[in-house]
Amino acid sequence: MTLNVMMSTDNASGSIGQYKALLTTVGNGDIHSTRKFLKDDPEALNAKITLDGERALHVAALFGHVHIVEHLLELISENDLELLNNFGMSVLLFAIYSWDESINIKIAKCMVDKNQRLPTIAAAGDWLPVTWALQLGQIKTCRYLYSVTPFEALLPENGDHGVDLLALCYYSKMFDLALDLVRRCPRLVMRSRRLSGDNFLVILAKTPFSYPKLPFWKRWLYSRIQVHLQPPSSLNQVVIPVSETNQTTHHHNKGSLASLPEIMKEIHEAKLSDEQARVLLRAACNAISLENEEEISKSRMSEAILMAAQRGNATFIVEALKAQFSLLWTWNKDERRIFSVAVQYRQASIYNLLHGLTLKPLFPSSYDAYGNYMLHMAGKLAPPEQLNPIPGTLLQMQRELQWFKEVESITPPNVKQQLNNDNLTPRELFTKEHKKLVKEGEKWTKGTACSCGVVAAFVATIIFAAAFTVPGGNDQIKGYPIFLHKNLFMLFIISDAVSLFSSTTSLLMFLGLLTSRYAEDDFLKSLPTKLIIGLFAMFISLATMMAAFCTALFLMLQEKSWIVIPVTLLIASIPVTLYIWLQFPLLVLIFKSTYGPSIFDRNIKPWL
């Protein structure tokens, strides 16, 4: 917001126009002119000087002029400090707009020291200053305002301030502050927000905390770092994260060791945040009285568990079921239980929990209101949000088959042939639902094979011809190659032979894909394996073709190696790099999906 936006227009009349000079001096931070203006006209202190009803203190706080705020606070009374603008916003709310949080906190502290009721004055949109600060991303300002806000203002009987703050703390990953709220008032967990209609348990289920993806060596450090959560020692004390405490300035020499303390600090903060998130989730689940069925129903815990199953929030389900075992039998409006919902939405992390239950055999044998067993759910087509991230319809169909085979392996034999209300067995339902995906998978695979086959044929043609036009030519008398006894020539012959063999192999694999059968089960291993061999062989053929070409240049231009070396390196590196960039990730992905670790884990320790 600029000063011009707040200034009165030409057609403004009355008292606002006469305070245009005051607005200018306050907005520009001119303390001397401000003092003179207020000395000549004391009534201007509480007068509205903008069209939106802001007073001088509003403007000074908005522009972050601490010295002017301090001067105005000396003149204004405690009650007048509570005056609002035309939109119902107090001066404390205007102290939060600056990007410099150190200035925000200074101004807010001056105001709160003058009037301790300011943190409880909500804006017209029903936002308390502490909540408004977090809404604007002002983390440090929020922590200060939380420490000076009476907790009574955050209780459920006083509105949605507490539950709004709790939700925003979770979204902002301020788990320590959210945990303090839940511990001091467990009832906040059950109250629904007016904006979304969700309570905190549903929010936790819908928005799982995403743990950071760290490199291997950082994960090793992460697993060995110990963190300890210390609860607040008083009601108004806030747990300050590591990042805001012990901020000692370190001076290091340049090099890898210089960043080690910072790296340890980063990993420690991540571990502390993760632990706070787990403790917060556990506290929220335990906030519900297990003996009171009415309270359990009011908490919407069943809805939250089903939402967690749909979103893949395994941590929430574990903590919720540990808090209330009977929730294991929760079902939705279609009478589908937790693990059937997990299979329907292809959430492997939830499905894997089934292997840690002693009651595991009961779930594959349960059916919903439409007669669908868990295996029927595996036969349905996965939601688009689960299929779309998988590149290529071949891999999408393969993943669907993997799901069906996995669920089928734990399904009793008599259930495998059970009919649903549409008179379809699980396998018949799978065929019906995936008919279009099979056709698209066939089209995608043949298109890939055709494109790559052209490249393989092109390489094979060039390499075959190169074997009979060797560098340096042949001896006119004996017919042997001139460079026959040179080591580089032998390297050329080997590279040429390997390239011809691999390109021919690649070509045959791609031709095999064009003539293969495209039945459902072929997408599981047969078709991906052929594509893996074809792509890998083509990569070898391209690499050895470049090696053969570079070797030939060295043989023919031995005395000009100063230009041969950079040219050959450039020619050899660009095609291979392009292939790795464009095709190699697909090759790795197909290999991992076919022969890599499964997304299903049966080695789950008993947890319930």
C-alpha cells in the first residue's frame, strides 16, 4: 500500500481534507512536522485522516515508523487506542502489515504495553491479531501476539478464534504452538471452523504432514539425532523452535566442513518438527473422551478416519485407532470399511497397515452396500489423481494389475468368485473397468516401440556399413585394413560389433512389441520386460556407436589431436546426454516398477 492510495481524492471534503498534510508527514516518517501539526491541532490525534477512517496511529503503524508510533502513544489515551477504522480494524492489526517482523513486533509491543486489551479486539472479519498475523505469514509476530493474548479469548465459547488459530498453526507447521493449544483446551479439536466446516481432526486427516525427502547421508544423520520436546512452563509461554533460539554467529572457513553445523541444525529442526507433528496428532486423537459415544460422534472421528484412508494418511489412522479401537469397523455411506476405501483410492500406505492386524482375514471377506468385496474395489479403475502421475499407460495398467494381484493374494478362494449386485466377479469387473486403459496401453507401447525401432534400425544400418569402410582403408595388395595392428583399430572393431549386436537386439525387441499379444496379464511382466531390453540395448548401441566414431577420428587425425579431442568429446557427449535426459528416466522407472521394491509391504509389525 502506498501513500497515494490512502490520501483523500480531490473531491473529498470536510475534516479529511484538512488533515492531508498530517497524512503526508506521518506516512513519510517526518517526526518534527508531525509533532508541530499535533501541537497546533491536538484534535487531529484521534481524527480520521483517510477515506477508510484510519487515524494517524493507523498510518504510522502501517508504514512501520516506530518513532512516530512511540510519540503518538505518549499522547493518546488507553481507551482511544481501541478506536477502529471504517472496516472495524484496530491499530494493532495495522502493526502486522510490514514485511520486517522485527518492526512489527516493536510496534505491537509498544501498543500492548499501553493497552493489554488490544490482542482481544477482533477485526470485522472476526480475526484476532494473533490469527491475522499467521494468516499473513508473520510467524515471529504471531508467536509474540500469542504470548500476550489471554487464552480465554481462544476458548470455543468465545467464538472460532481458537480453532482458526489451531488450523493455521498446523498449515504453517507451527506444531509446538498448535500442541500448546490442544493441551490447554482439548475442546478446540472438536469445534468446526466457520470457513470450511471442518474440525481439527478432519483437517489433520485431509492434510497429512509431508515429511522432508532427504538424501541418504542426511537420512542417516536424521535417524541418529535425538530431540526432546519441552512443554511450556506457564500458560503464556510458547515453545520456540530451534531456529529462533541459540542463534550464535559462527565463523567458518570455506569448504565442506564449514557448512556442517548448519546442516546439523537443519536436520535437527526437521527432526524436531516431525516429532512435534506426531505428538500433536497423538494429543488431538486422545483429546476425545473414549467413554462418551456422543462426544466421539460429535468429534467426527469416523469421518476423519475415512478421509485419512482416502488421502493416504497412515499416521493419522494408526494414532486414531490406538486411541479408540472400535473405530476400526468404521464405514462410509456405501458401507465400505477403511481398507476397502484404501484399495478404492489406491493408498498403499493404508493398505499395508492391514498386514499388521491380527484381524486381517476379516476385511477381505466384508462387502459394501453394493455387494462389492475388497477385491471388487481393486477391480475398479483407480481415480485419475492416482493414475495421472504415472507416465505412460503401460505403467498405469501394470500398476492396476499389481494392485489386483496383491489384494487377490489375501482374498479367500470363495470370495474370488463372489458376484456383486451387478452380477460381476472381481475379475470381470476388472476387465470391464480397464477395457479402455488396455487399448490405450497397447497404443502407447506400440507408438514407443515404433519410434525407438526407427532409431535402432538407423543405427544398425550405419554400423553395418562402417564395418566395411574402416578408417584408413585397406591394403591394396593383401586387402587387410591398414591400421589392423593398432590398438585403436581393435577398439573401433569391438565398438562397432557391440553397437551392431545391441542395435539389432533393440530392433528385434521393438518389432516383438509391435506383434505381441496385449492381454491384460501381459502388462504385468511380459510387455515391460521387452520394453526394458529394447531401451537398454538401444542405449548401449548409441554409446558404442559414438565410441566407434571417436576412435575412427583418432585413427585418421592422429597428428591433430588438439582438435580431435574436444570435437570427439563434444560429438560423443551430446547424443548420449540427450538420450539419458529423454529416455533413461523412463527406462529406470519401468525397471523399478517391474523388478524393483514393491509398493506393498507385508513385513509390518503388529501395531494394534
